[in-house]
Amino acid sequence: MRLSNLIIISFILVGLAGSLVGGVLYFDSAQNLMGVEVSDSLLAVAESRADHVETYFKQNIERLKLVASRTKLRNTLKQYNENPNQADADTITGILNDAKKPIKEFDRICILNLDGIVVASTDESFFGKDVSDKEFFIEGKEKESINFVEENGELKIFTTGPLILDGDVIGVGITVVDDRELEEIIKDRTGLGETGEVLVATQEMNERNYLFERVFEDEALMQQTESAVSAEPMRQALGGNEISFDNALDYRDEPVMAVSQYIAVADMGLVAKIDRAEILGSYHQLLVDYSIMIGMLIVIISVIIGFFVSRLISKPIKNLIQTVDTITKGQLDIQLNKSNISEIQSLSNSLNRVLASLKLAVLRGRTTKDKIGLGEVLQARKEAEEIYKLLYESSSDAIMILSPPDGRFVEANPATIKLFGAKNEEEFITKTPKDISPKKQPDGKLSSEGAKKMIERAMKEGRASFNWVHKTLAGEEFNAHVLLTKFTLNEKDLLHATVRRRG
């Protein structure tokens, strides 16, 4: 095989391998980038929806407080408690009716004594009703709370709270609204595509209750039980953990991306999710086409480069061959041409010296050209090239290595040092996740406990992805998305942490 053909084929093979690797890497990186964008978008939807729901509940609590703050209502209730009579009950009912008129959303307002008996209500059918064993009454004596109660097949939202006079609890106030406004907030699918939806649920003992019909309710009913994997996002939400899931299962056991949120005022979990098939489907063919185009471009460039390199190398070698052939025919008055390729030039110099020796031997008559042998051994010199490696120092994301179980940092890249405001890596690795987090997270839980929980989860499951509030060494707090990945080095389990600042 000719050298030029061998060089071109080699470049084609290298180009094919490069195009395959490049295409796969491009596809993978583009898909990951797309996943991050979708995750951020889904997180924004979940946070917005959770804020909207929390604002709605707080509005109901404020309305109840406004009713309970009426001095005449509380004084009359105290009189009624000391001496029950219809006149005081009618006075309280009149006050409640006046409070209900401007707020059309109210289904009814009730006042209960400390025994759990309805002593006044805007709906007469509830007079005298005993609800002393109901959770909403028990909680209402202690604090303002939101409860979900089913009445005649309809979901009602009970907002309860204590009525206080001179520092003493004298009764419980209740406002009742239907679930239509809350349902409109939850079922708004803006930004969620065709398969996305928002789910809300409450937990009573070991039973999880979804408050509204889900988009794929028929498919959900076909599932005998909700698997542990598919229940995980809502389980985390009800546990007060706000986490992004890149690849979870929903109640149909379909792969989804999901984000969990916790609504503390109602002890409610919220999950926003969308099918991975929908996310990838619209981009998959485009990514494949781009990957093929990149591969073809690499192959074409490889062929062109191979052609010119083969000409650059094979042409001077061909000239050398022709010169040697001429010498073997007895023509010794030849000088080899110079070459820009150092190895070929070294070979040419050696042949020139041999040629000079041949000329001298023939002129002196010591030998003939038939007896002359080229005894000089040509040695090719190899030049060493310096190998450069690209490490994680070039990454724009903060990357660090943690050593479980205490989470002490082992290594950190320059982006980490910059993000947390450390002087250098030596200073940063003296810290732990506790040192670069506020004492508590937005959900009120201690950062030390939350960090420990996420580290344990990553060590157990191999990875953990979650939202977190960090702080610089100077004390400035910021929101971040954290990805923990477990790996083993020298038979020791470590964690690879990537921190990406949000907002």
C-alpha cells in the first residue's frame, strides 16, 4: 500500500472515531444542558405555584383574624359562655352575617365554644353541631390552621383559629370556602406542556390524599398501589424537602422530571412534573441531526488534512527514492534536495555523506560500485511531545470533592474558591458544608441536619439533586442548585459535588 493512501486512510479512521465520539459527547452534553434548562423552568413553575397557594391560604387566615378581632363579637361570646342565651347567640350570628356579606367566597362563618359546639353560624343548619372530635377544632384552639374537609362529596377549606379575650381563649372561629379558587391555581398548566401538571396532597397517618383529580386519573386508577419510586417526589414534598428530580416516576410509573415544594401553612406537599418523553421528543431528532452533521464535518476535515499531510510527507520521500535509484545506476554526481521535514532532512544528510564516501572510494580505485555496500545505519530520532491535560479547573461551575460522613472538603476548583470568596483552596478545604450554609434553610430546618440528610442519601442512592441556600465565607447568602454524585477512589467512597448559583 502506498504511504499517501495509508496516511489518508489513517486520517479517515481517526476522523470517523472522532466524529463518533464527538457526536456522542455533543448529544450527551446538549441533552444534559436541555435537562438543566427544563429543570430550572419546572422549578420556577413549582415555586410560583407554591407561592400562589401559600398567599391564598394566608389571605384566608387574615380574613379569619379580621372577623375574630371584633371586640363586640368576643365580649358577647364571653357573656354567652358564662350564661348561654338566645339573645347573645343572635347577636353573634348578626355580627357573622355582617362579616360574611362583603366576602362572596365565604361559604359560612361559625363560632364554636371551647366544648366544640357551634354556638353561632351564618348557616342555621350548623347551630348546635358538636365537632369537638374534629382535627380542625383541636388545632383551632391552639393556632390559625388550614384543614381540608369533605362535605357531601365536596372538598371544603376550613380556616380555624382561636378567639382570645384578655389573654384567654374563649372560643374558636371558622371560615369555610369551597375549593374552586384553589383548584384553579393548581390546575393552571401554563408552562407545563401537554403532559405536565401540578399535584397537591396531604398526609394523614400513613394515608396520602391527593386533593384534586389528576390529569391522567384513569391511568392512575389502573395502578393497584403507588410504587415507592413513583411516590418519592410527593413523599419528599410532604417531608418538607424542596428537591429537583431529573429522572423520577409519576403515579403512572412514567419517567418524568419533577420538583417538590412544601407549603408549611397547610402542611401540604406540591409537585410539578412533566414527562421526559415530551421533553426529549421535540429535541431528540434535532440533536441527532446536529450530531450527524458534526460527524460528517469531522470526517471531511480529516480527509482534507490527510491528503495534504500525505503530500507533504510522501513527496520528499518519493524524491529520495528516485535519487537512490539514480545512484544505483552509477550516477554519483547528485546532491539530494533539502527538506522542511527534519527527519527526512537527516536522512538526506546521511545519504549525502554516504554518497561522498562512494565518490571518494571510486576515485581512489579502492573499489567498484558493484562491491560498495551502504553500511551506515540510519537512525530516526523521536521527539517527545508534552501532554497537556484539561482538568476541572476550567469549569465555570463550582466543583468540589467531599469526604463522607462529615462532609469535609478534599479538593475544590477555582470556580468554587471564587463562588464562596475563599483566599485559596487551602483555606476552603478546612471548611465543611455547615460552614458555607446559613444556620437554617428557608423551610426552617437546620442546615446541618439537611446537609447530613442529603449526604446520606447520595451515599445510599448514588446521587442527590436539590436546591439549597449557601453563603460565602463573608456571610452573603445565595440560592443554589446542588448535585451530589458518589464515586470510589482507592477503595474509598467520596462525593463529587457541583454547585450552580441560581438567580
